[in-house]
Amino acid sequence: MKPIELQAVRVVRGTFTLDIPRLEIEPGAVVGLVGRNGAGKTTLLETLVGLLAPSAGTVRVLGMDPVDDLVAVRQRTALMTDDMPIFSMSAGALLRSLAPLYPTWDGALAADLLRRFEIDPRLSVGQMSKGEGTRIRLVLSLAFRPPVLLLDEPATGLDVPSRRRMLAEVLEVVKDPQRTVVISSHQAVDIERIADRIILLDRGRVTTDGTPADVCGDGRTLEDLLAAGAT
């Protein structure tokens, strides 16, 4: 069983349509999802966690339908966005309030993540900086050890050293041959550096899918490819 499988999927969102005839992602893969604004990256990720229902086709995450099995999928799949809403309370209280919702919640890991990401558990969410807000959202997404981790622009607003350090920490935590990570980002340099597979979306369709070397070709970077309008 592949952790992510899509067959003949169409998702209509206003005037936009995501159209994916077939997509499978293997266990243990770190996949970079790239494309221009409006290419369908967020639509795809939200479909994988049941926030959007396809108008046609089948979506399976860990063998389950994200709409029909919403709770079970969300207990084993994390979608982290830079603006996902979280309760305004202290970081420690927030973690304690969410822990009972996830059978696999790892309190020791949650405490370690607060330390790694330099978040004071007494700090209120409402008092957090942009960077701290990003990091607490990552803690929430990692603490229950999801076998599927979806990150939608996880480092928006961070400077280059902070962004790279944060991504390195995330990949260290999730390093597991059975855990699948999909990262949507405009930071082409980061994606090319950390992903073992790149999926390019353009106007709701997958235009290129392969290893960084296969996608970029000889002598080009992913940034060059995107700048040239390949997506």
C-alpha cells in the first residue's frame, strides 16, 4: 500500500480545477511540490486531508478515504500551514490540550521539539513572533509522529539561515523509512536540496515528476527551471 494514491482525481474550486490522472507517493519519500501561485499545490494538500472533496476519482491516504474517514486520516496525517489557526494560550497548555486527540501523541518528543525550536512553553501564542508562530505550528504537526507529513510553505517569513536550520531539524525528526513528507514551497533552492522527488504543478496539472536531476536536467537548477516558466 502506498501512503498516498490518487486515481483520475478532479477537484473543482471556483473557476480552478485540479486534474490528476494518477499519482502515487512511496513510503519514506521526501517530495517537493512546486509551481507558480495558483498552480494547485494547496488544493492538492487540502484534498489529501479531506478539507476538499474531489468531484471525481479516488483519493487514498494510508489506504483511507480522507473525506469518509476524516478523523482517522487526520489522526495519522499532519497538514501544517503557516497560517493554520491555533488557540491563543501558552505553548505548553496548547500541547496538553491537543495531546488527548491523538493516540500516537509523544509527550517527550513534544518537549524536545519545544527545546529544539527554542520556544518557551510559558509563552502565549498571541505574543509569538512570526518565526515562533511557524515553529509552534511545526511542533503541533510533528508531536504525534504522523506517518504522512504535509507542509505548505512552512518557512514563510524566515531568513535563509533560520529557514534552513528549521528544515534540517524537521527532516531529522521525521527521518524514518516509513514516513512520507510532502513540502510545498516557493523556495526552490531548499526543495532541490532536501527533496528526493519533485512534482511540478501548472494550472492544476502535474507537468513534471521525477528526481531533482531528472526534473532539472544538466546544468540547470530548479530555480532556473521555474524562472524560465517551465511550470
